[in-house]
Amino acid sequence: MTLPSYVQRGGELVYQVPYAARNATQFIFLLRADAARLAATFARDFGTPSGGAVEVRPAMGLVILAASRIPAIVHQRLLRLLQSFIEWVRDRAARSVDVDDRVYRIGQLVEIVVASIRGIVSDGVLTKGFAAIDDREFLDWLRSHGASDDAVKSPVLIGGYDLAFAFRGGDPARPSMAARVALENAARLFFTYKGAMFWKMQAGMGDVVFAPLYQVLRRRGVSFRFFTG
């Protein structure tokens, strides 16, 4: 078997379309070139391998050099697939009137996870790190990437806010947690735990956590006001 003189391939450094290039800058330069050498290059790369079936000739003694600065590439096909999956999960849950509560909660969790993946891809977290979303409130960030209001009000998320006391002025209507903090802590919770994700306390938190803290701080001169004006 005789192999061809060249192998046609897409190239590892070529982004597969379709994609969106955000804040891209392209530089194009016209450079002088030797027409005879261009003709020889075309004959070598196109004419000879094709047995003369392809003939390429330079129109003039110029070549174009293009360079681009692309801070972020967003793969639209992947984003559309993720959004379609979110809508499919939501539609299945909406049509199942008698759906089991556990299945319903799992559907909410799937919607949250997929919206998070969509946001990570769309906002360039894989290249810029979690700092790229440090200025976004987590629930608002999830909504902007396809999560429904029903999903962001799920006990899984609200429980996390309760755990971190992440409400402005203690008001449940004013959640406040940066998307960066939420995702970093979720990653640590799910992927770095030892033995078990949660441990059952053997006594009440008031007795073994808050009361000792209160006693230590009180001895150090800290004053407390218990639900008083």
C-alpha cells in the first residue's frame, strides 16, 4: 500500500466550530513574497501529491499572515446541549404530576449541576480559575446559566446558605454567597472528604459548639446582645 505524500487533518491547534470568540483581536499583515518560490511550494504541496489533478498558482507576489488574540473560546454546541438537557429534565418533572419527591429532588440537583457546568464553560473558569466568577452571587449565576427558580430554591442550595449564614442581615430573602466560594467549597466537600461527607454529632451544637465559644469570648470581655435593640 502506497501512502499519500501528505495527510489531511484538522490540526490539534484549530478550534472546532461552531464557537464564540469573546473579546478577540485579529491582526492581518500583507507580506511580499517571491512568486516563483510560491509557485514551487504550491506544486510541491498540491500538484505533485494529486498527480497534477490540482493546480494552484499565486495571483501575485504577496502572502497574508494572520494572528489572533482570543482570551476566551466558548463552544456554543456544548452550551446548547447542556441547556437542552436542563430543559428536558425540567419538562419531565413538570409533566409527572405524581412524581416521587425523591425523584423530584434529584431532578433539581441534576439541573443545578448541569447549570454549573454550563457556567464553568461559558465564563472561562477552566482557563481563568474560580476568580472569574468571584463577583457573581451564586444563585443569580445559576439562573443566568439556565437553572430555574424552582431549582435554586431547592433544600440542597438553601441548606448550604443556612450552613454558612450566607444571608445579608440574616434575611432569608437576601442570599449572598459568591459563585467562586460556593463552587470551591462544593468541590472540596464532594472530592476531598475523609471517611464520610457528613458526620452525625453526638450532642447538640448549642452545648458543644456555641456555648464553649460564648464562654471563652465572655471571659475575654466580649459583650453580647441577645435579640435586643
